[in-house]
Amino acid sequence: MHLGVISLFPEMYRAVADYGVTGRAVSQGRLVLNFWNPRDFAQDKHRTVDDRPYGGGPGMVMKVEPLQAAINAAKQQLGSDTKVIYLSPQGQVLDQQSLVTMSQRQSMIVIAGRYEGIDERLIASQIDEEWSIGDYVLSGGELASMVLIDGVTRLLPGVLGDEESAQQDSFMNGLLDHPHYTRPEQLDNQAVPSVLLGGDHEAIRKWRLKQSLGRTWLRRPDLLAMKTLSDEQTALLEE
Ligand code: ADE
């Protein structure tokens, strides 16, 4: 996937570009990241990227012309049909299914806002989708866009090995993940559940599914209410 990122702080993206699963995706060429900084498109000698809001009040708005020029430059490189995404608390709340849909695209342009945000007319004319990472406010869109980039990248073909397969994750089947254990077998007064030591793969699969169902029921009943359970899942939940 080719991602164009528009941000006043491109250095922040080292967090995804240089580390872990996403860093590996970049070095393998499965994720290509390009950056456009509105500051590089500012025309005045101070390279101004903010402007005062019409109507007054506290806070600034991202200056229109440098941002628009950065979006145009990104579109020129990635193609004019590339979806342009803006991260803001006013957007649709991101979930795993939306990440799956996004991961099937060839390219996207992601805009990280700063200050109070971007001019509403730019949202109307330039933005295809507005996404939020949750009902809280961050001081900029960079971290939010990195959440999106990380979540999408690990779904790209070949990025996770079999061992790490995304299919097993919380939410991929509409349920929370089961608990995980590693050595030692006994940690102070806590033992590893004995079924996991027995090597009966079918018993382990059932136990894990039951744990997933139980946790989801206890912690996120809203998820269960949305889901149609299989016969096996219904039986395990009622056991
Ligand atoms: N920018 C600031 N807060 C945000 C949020 N919750 N989601 C997406 N972008 C944001």
C-alpha cells in the first residue's frame, strides 16, 4: 500500500516507519510512506501554516493555501482517485471492519490536522472520509493517523507471519481475544490452565473460544449484542 501523509510533523512518523511490524512492512516495501509538509508550501518568509479563525475566539486554524498545495502535490503523485482521509474527533469512529476495508486499497492520502483543525470548505471539497480514533481529543492528528496506519498495515498481505496472524486478533471475529500464557508453568501461586499443557488441540481451541466468549460477555456485552453467534458459540456460552 502506498500512503501519502500530510503533516506539519513528519518526523513523528518514525514511530511507525522505524519500529516493529510496521517498520518491517516499510523495509519489505509492503508499505510505502511519502510525506508532504504544508510548511514546505508556505509562501511567506515566516513559512506560516496557521491562520486566525473568522468570528474570532481562541485557537488557530490550519492556513488554507499551504495545506491545499500539499494535498494537490500528494494527489499528483498518488493519483487523483486516491481517497483522502482526515483524522478528527468529528469523524466516524474507527473499528476493525473499517481497517479491513481500508487495507484493500492500493493507496490513501492521510491528513493530520493541528490547531483547531482545517477550514470546513477544505473538508467539503478535498476530504473523502473523516475518521476519529475515539471520543477524546488529542492535540494533533499525527498520533491518530499512526493508529490508523498501524491497524491497516498489519492487515496487508504478508506483513504478519502465520504465527502472528491477524485472524486470531480481538475483534477480527467480533469477539475479544482469549488469554495468553508462556513459561514458567507456575508463577508464584498461579498455574497455567492445564488444558493448555495437554496437547489436545481441539480441547485447546474450545477452551480458547469459551474464554473469548466469556470475556466479551463480561467486558464488552455491546459486542456480543451485535454479533450472530454460531451454534458452537451459543452452546459454549450457555455451558
Ligand atoms: N485529532 C484529535 N483528536 C482526534 C481523535 N480522537 N481522532 C482522530 N483525530 C483526532
